[in-house]
Amino acid sequence: MKKEVIPCVEACLACYTACLDCANEGIKMAREEMINCIQACLDCAELCNLCARFSATDSDYLRKVCTLCADLCYTCAAECDKHDEEHCRICAEACRTCALECEVMVEVEEAFLN
């Protein structure tokens, strides 16, 4: 694995676990207003997991996956920000960190292509 991808992989995996935790806590709360948050977290977790794997294997599709991952992470963070729960705060923070690392990876990949 190239050293340039390590921060992205780590941020994606941290976001993956934070999103799953947030979704699980939201499910336990069984409140209707958490449905969109739960779905956003589940979607984000899956994409972060995929992005970590694509980063680690230096996939030709890495730039596209990182772009999509950053977008979904920002969306998930915005959804979590709507709730005054600790697990949502932690998740939103992990999502923003992941989005930033994915954006850096996109820049690195674009520089490499040019």
C-alpha cells in the first residue's frame, strides 16, 4: 500500500465504525426522526468500507469512489448534525474527517494522472 493512501484508509475505516455505531444507537432509540440519520449512516458506512478497500488496492476507480465517498460523508454529517446525540456528534466529526481525506486523495490521484 502506498503511504499516500494510509490517511484516507484510516479515515474511511474510522468513519465506517462511527457510522455503524451511530446507526445502531439510532435503531435502539426507535424514534421516527432518526430514520434518515440511520439510513445515511448505513449508506455512508458501506461506501467508506469500499473506499478503504479501493484505496488500499490502488484501484483505477479510486478517484471516482473517493469523490462519491466525500459527497456522502458530507451528507451524512449534515444529517447527524440535526440530532443532539453524542453518537451523532462523533459520527459527523468522523464523516467530515473522512470527506477531507477523500478530497486529498482525489487531488493526489488527479496530480498523478496529469
